[in-house]
Amino acid sequence: MAETKIPFNRPSFVGRELHWVTEAINRGQLSGDGHFTRLCHQQIEAATGAGAALLTHSCTAALEMAALLCDLAPGDEVIMPSFTFVSTANAVVLRGAVPVFVDIDPRSLNIDPARVSAAITPRTRAIFAVHYAGFPADMDALAEIARAHDLMLVEDAAQAYGSTYKGRQAGTLGDMGAFSFHETKNIISGEGGALTLNRPDLVERAEIIREKGTNRSRFLRGQVDKYTWVDLGSSFLPGELIAAFLHGQLEFQDEIRQRRCAQFDHYMAALADLEARGQLRRPVIPEHTTGNGHMFYLLLPDQARRDALIAALRARGIIAPFHYVPLHSAPAGQTYGRTADPLPVTDRTSACLLRLPLFYTLGDDIDAVIAAVHDFFAEAR
């Protein structure tokens, strides 16, 4: 096996992250909800236009908070794609509710609104929409379905910080949005996430849930003279070192997005000829959306050729992994969830998709990746 020369991802410093971490230490508060947490809340709210943003220790935590805010109870159902990370479903299962997996649109790879509509039952309480590869799902269609059936609409925007749908920012398109700042995402803090809230009636309860079920936030604002346990909750907030590092990244969020989008566009242009010859399919940018350069994937005609391309790239020291194993085919998915209908698009996509390296400091190595992909198909001919 060749030595890895170009990893799939490389976490990168972009600004003054270490300066702000040092300042957080010098300020003498390392637990959460300090100076840098407040700065991050302000930065996320300003960038997205969300009514409120709350840092969490992961996107998983943000999704679990969203499930609590949906008031899910045992036996309730939540419709979601199967082509997603396990956290989307786990948040629902932890409340005793049932993930109902539906198929994705073959072009956008986002949840198919027609399949959502067909899957609704009297037990349905919410829709969890995933913005795959950073491109928002068809949120107008999903919002119309949610309104018609009095359902909560949650965005799993883990990959979509900085993306837009019809001029509106991801994270503001549903009742709530969950972001990830994991080291594999665009804006990073190692681990980390945020929950955005777009309904004023959800904000105070979200604060309580995030603070272990207490009204501590109201106490810190001087609205009560002591704080106590008032609701369900857990410790969902990150420490100040995480927030300080994230603040340093958020200072450069526009530059990060621009650089990653330029890499995405370079891949698109350089691999167009292979798509024209029917050898692969590049990402399809859904109508009315702008992406954030989070991911560049390829769809091969079948699994055998996908696996052969992964192996050929690895032999040249380039890591290009596949993506999700569909949740409906996983042991826990079969135990805790159900499918509304067969999911042929999900199954085919999982078998045929791979992701090319894309990260802030990729630089000229992108051309080595492109050359390796072209060489693979030239040798196949």
C-alpha cells in the first residue's frame, strides 16, 4: 500500500485560533457559556440570520436537543433519509420514537419530498431533512408538507454551514437547524456543533434543555434569583477552549467558504469530460441553492468500478472514501426504525459514490487528484 500523500481531510489553522485559546485560559473560565461562547453565538446569528444560536459539543448534541424540543414520545415517528449519519436517527431513537426512512432524490441526493408525503401516518411528528454535501434540500416543499400535517421541520445542516436556499441561509429554513464543527467540516473546532432556533417560543426551553434541564441562563441574566431543575435536559454545551478555537475559525468563515468553493469548481470543470463520456457523474447543484464547498463526490456506474477507483487512488497515496452505509440496512436501523417503501436510489448511491479530497490547505494537490482520476479511466479504456 502506498504511503498517504493526499489525505481525504486535513484540519487547518486559518487565523488566530491559538491566540484566542490562550486568552480563554488567561480569562480563567474553561467551562462553557463564557466570553467566547457568547462571541460564537453572535457570529453564527449574524452569519445565518437565525433568531438564536446555541453552541453544543457536537451536531449530535444539537440533534438530540431538537428531538427533545419536538416533544417526541415513544411510538412517535420521524421521517428522514436513510442516506445520513447515525446521529440523525439516534436523536429520535433516544426519545423512544421511530425513524421512518425514505428514499432520496436521484439528482440532489437529498430527501425526496414526494416520498416524505407518502410516508406520513397519524404517528408522524416531525421531518428531519439532511442537506447532503452542503446543498440544502427542497425546503419549500418540505415546509408545505410540515404545515399541512402540523409537523416539526428540523434541518440536519451538519454539512451546510454557509449554504443558501432561495437566498436564505441553511439553518434558518425550518423550525430548528443543527450544524457540525467537527474537524471534517468547513468550520472546525475538533468536535463541536450548534443549534439554531427560528421560532421565539423554542428559545427559552432550548436554553433549559442545554443547561441540564435548569433555568441557569435566566439566572445569569438576572431574571430569577436562583436556578433550579425545571425540565428534561443534559450537558450539551462545549467548554471555552472549544469555543475560543471556533471563534478564530468563524473570523475567517467567508475566506474558508470561498477557498473551498473554488476547489469544488475546479473539480467540476476538470472532470466534466469524464461525465460527458458517461464514465461518472459529478454532483448536481439543486435549483435555487448555493453550496459551501463542503464535499466533492463522484458517482460511478456500479460498485465494482467505484471500488476499483478507490483502490487505484489509494495506490497513488490518495484517500477517496465511500460514504454512508444506509441506515435502513444497518442492524440498529432494522431494530429501531422502519422503511416506508423500498429505497433503490439510496442503495444505488451508497454502492456507487466516493468522495475526493477537499480541505482548506489542499492547494495544488488537487491537480494530482484530478490527474489520478483521469489516468484511471484512460487505463480502463
